[in-house]
Amino acid sequence: MLNEQNLAKLSVRYMRFAEEEAVGHSPLYAALARGVANDRDAMRFLTTLPDEKRQPNLLFAAMRHLLGTPPDWPHFRRTLLANSHAVRSIMLSRSTQTNEPARCATLLPVLAKLPQPLALIEVGASAGLCLLPDFYGYDYKRRLIFPQAARPGHPVFACMASKGTPLPEATPRVIWRGGLDLDPIDVADPSQAAWLEALVWPGQGPRLANLRAALRIAAEQKPRIVRGNLLGDGLARLCDEAPKEATLVIFHTAVLAYVATEADRLNFAERVMSLCRFWICNESPRIFPEMARSAGTSATPDQFLLSVNGSPVAWTDPHGAAINWIGNEKWV
């Protein structure tokens, strides 16, 4: 017998995705999420999966990776129900490692203000694409920034920056980088690279092109990603490897939502502050509610809150398309 309370929670989860995340970014995903939220058979399918495997992004990416992009909700529903075993298998074996390199555009104003050179550690690094901010170009409309070692075909990330955002003159100087992830992505594996591409939402051609360009750079640079849990000892060991002459920075984007409890998230925050000089957090404001309350109100409900050492500094677009600076710079 289906648990009606679980069904109601799933329905709310998918409606929230449609109304707060997909709206304005992907009309197709908004329509699919609304369809799932109101369809008992789709809900029944999701309840056969563990709770952490029921995310909209994971479901939609699994369908596209296996069966192509559906044109509409009726087609999606028919295809899902006809191929439920294969879709379930993909969802159980994969995770939403979006690894959006465009988020570097919202991290750059902070990274450039820190004492150089930098040693970067990314938690939840996936393929390590966000560990390479100095290899990308950035278009902030009023300022265009090129990578220090520009090469043909490098990605250029467009980002609308508020007037008060302290835009850098150049990319930061990174002399060491490393990442931690539960299941690192090998960009040299075509199947794993294809999965990252499937996580890009339909209709986002420039985003997909930039991801492919970033994947090529990662294949060349081979950033070191260590397998491990952010709550384990791997992070401390990685910190010990960083060169002492560099400013050690630990950062993460859209990762802590997968840490189950608030207590574990708070413990992580306390621990990470003891390991590095600068901790950059770019997450949903729901992750640290007290921090979000001190930041005021975001422009749209889907925005992330960017903070440094626990101090809010900006509201950001989840995919790196915009940054709205708050102006709190006591961390500098």
C-alpha cells in the first residue's frame, strides 16, 4: 500500500522544482515536473527508489541519457512507464553530479580578492571542472576577462553582475588544486562524460557547449580528485597536501543539500573552518537558515547564497548566470 504522506511530499518536491528552479530556465522541465507531481503512476515509480534517488534532475537526466529528450509530458509519461526498470537502474547507479563550470563566474569575484597565490580544494568536485577557474573566460558585460593561458575554444561564461560586484581585472593565480567526491567522474570515459552532458537542461545550447569545452580542458589538466566523504578524514588529508606558501581555499557549490541532517551540515561547517583560511559556500539558502536570515531577501526564490567564512556576500544564479553583491566584506 502506498504511503500517502510520502506521495504528498514527493508531489510538493516536484512542484517546487517546477515553480522555483525550472521556471524561466527550462519550460520542458517545468512541464515535466508538474506532470510528475500530479500523476499517481509516476509517484508510484519514484517510491520504488531510495529517497536520495528521487530528485527531479536525476529522473529527467536518466530518461534523456537512456531514451532521448521527450517532446512533452504525455510522451515522457508513456516512455517512463514502459521502461521503468531500465530508468530505475540508471537512477540507482548514477547521481546528479552536474559539475556546472559556469558557477566559476560567481566564485571569481571572491577568489580574485583573496591573497594570491591560491590552493583550491573543492568538496563534491565530480570531474573537477570548477577547480579550473583560471582556464576559463568570463563575460560580465561591463568587463571581459580572459584566461591566463588562453587557448582556442576555451569556454566563456556570461554572468550578469550587479553594479556593486567587485569584478576582477584577471583570473586568480592557482598553483595547486585538488578535489573530494564520493564518486569522481573520469572525463576520459565517454559514458561518464555523456552523463554530465545529460544533466544539462534541454534548450541550453550555450551551456552545453561550454560544458564540453570545460571537459576538454579537464582532460588535459587532469585535476586530482580523491574519492571520499566530506564528513570523513579525506578532506583533512587533502588539506595537508596543499603547499604552505599558498592561501588554502575550500569551496563547494550545490553539494550540502545531499548531506542528510542539519547537524551534519553544521559539523561540516565548523570543521572546514578549522582546516583552511577561507571557506567559500555557494548553496541554497535552506542549507544554513540562520546565515540566510542575515543576508536579507533574494531576488528570486531559486537563487543560491554565496558566503565566505560564514558571512553572506552575494545572491547567485544556481547555474552561474548572475551575481547580486550584498556588500559584506569583513572577510577580506
